[in-house]
Amino acid sequence: MKPNPRSRARRLAMQSLYEWQMSGNTIDKIIGDYAVGEQIRNVDEAYFRELSNGVAEHSEQLDQSIMAYITRSYDEIDPVEKAVLRLGAYELKFRPEIPYRVIINEAVELAKTFGAEASHKFINGVMDKLAAELRGIEMQAQKKR
């Protein structure tokens, strides 16, 4: 099944965030580079821009939330995993209309595609804990169904 435009936006945002973390370039420059050519085709461009800008703007706050649920130093987290976690944390925190299960699933799929062999398990564990913190009421409502 082909990814939908929103999933493609997440994928492109994760790639832009990875580059932002690694290159030292501004997120605006990176977004501009990504927003041309083939890679932007069939992408929800507005959502791609929101995710990239939102994660960059709130990265310290997102990192604080993530750090509460990891057992190693934050600096030891693989840059791909860090980009995926920041993206998922952003959506959990700032996009309450998107079901937490969708956000976790998308994060796990990104980790399977771009991360190391078992990184999706790490991502799933951290995202579950973040969801419990940020979406506890939604999770309880799901369990009662």
C-alpha cells in the first residue's frame, strides 16, 4: 500500500529533521531544499512544513519529555531515532486530533524504514510512555471500549 500524503509528510519531515540535527543548517533552509523537486510530490506540504518547523521550534521541550523515558544518555541516541522521537512527541503534544495509535504506528514504521535493526522496539517503548503521559485520557477511553 502506498503511503498517504500525510505519511509522506512525516517521512520527509523526519528526513529534514535528521539533516537539521546533523548539518547545522537552519530548518528554513532545509525545508526550502526539500520543498522543490520530486520529493515533495504527493506530500501534504503544509503538514511537512508544520512538523519540521514545529519540532525545530519546540525541540528542547520535546527532548525534556523524551528524556524522562530513556535509560541512556540522550546524546547516545541514534540521530534517526532522535528525529523520529521528536516528530512523534510533537504530534502527541500539539496535534490532539490525531489518534495516539496512529502517531505511534507512524513512528514505528519510520524507525523500521530508516533506523537500525531493533530501533522500532525502542521507539515503540518510548512512544507508548509518552502517549501515556500526554494522552492518558485518550488511552483510558480506548481501553474502556
